[in-house]
Amino acid sequence: MTAFAIAHLRPAAPHPDIARYIEGIQVTMDPFGGRFRVHNAQVEVREGEWPGFVVVIEFPDIEAARAWYDSPAYQELLPLRTRHIAGDLVLVPGVADGYVASDTT
């Protein structure tokens, strides 16, 4: 079952570290089957507030998402973003094909 890394990142001033992070992230995702589904997208807010933008990365499963995030390659790269961009990141499993919300009640 697919899983996702979802980041809600706040606006930040350009910085060379951020550019290095963006240039290096794909290489850290490749061994774990990670693919960008949404990147640096401005959201259309319909309820509440959402300052910043969203990133969604798809992985084959939650184990692959965890392995990517915990990998030495990503952990080495991560401070280039976190030193300059405030935000939140969650790993979340997807639902199976054919999932129907009403089946969970």
C-alpha cells in the first residue's frame, strides 16, 4: 500500500543551502522508490489558514517512506532545509485500492 511524506513548509528567503537541498533530494529518494506528487505548490485555502506551500512525496509503502527519512543520505541533507525553512513533515500510509470511507463506520 502506498505511503506519503507530506510537508507543510512556510515561506523563506532564498538561500544557497535550500538550493543544495533541492538539487540533492531526488538522489536520496530514488533508492526507496520516492516520487514527487506535489512540489512547492501554493494551496487554494478553502477552510482555515495555510501559510506556505505543500510537498507530497509518494513511496511504495510506509516502510520505504521511513527508510528514506531515516537514511544517512537524507539525514545529511535535511539540515540544509530545516535551518532555513520552518515547517512540518508527516509520513502517512495511503489507503488500499477500492477503499470506501463509509466502510469504516
